[in-house]
Amino acid sequence: MQFDSFSDFIAMGGYGFYVWLSFGTCALILLGILFSSLRETKHIMASVEQQIAREVRIKNAKQEQI
């Protein structure tokens, strides 16, 4: 589709509101998924580090008892 001006491009043949609303909604959803995934990854990595530290403490405590 070819547009005569930038305002025609924004208007999208009269459907601009719906087109740009759908693009904006999609972008917000994708950003939400990205930030949620990053936050969850950070939480999981912290949990793994705590578990490793816990296992090291248990191992050291068992060696001290011997």
C-alpha cells in the first residue's frame, strides 16, 4: 500500500486508530513478557545460589563432625 503523505500513513485509510492500538497493545504485552521473564530469571538464579550455599554449609558441617 502506498501513502501520499505521512498523515495518510498514520491514518491507515481510516483504520489508523485500530492499527496503531493493536501495535501498541502488542508492544506492551511483549515488553511485559520480557520484564517478567527477566525478573523471574533473577529470582531463580538467586534461589539457585542460596541452594548451593546451603549445600556447601551442610557439607562443611558434616566434615567438622568427623
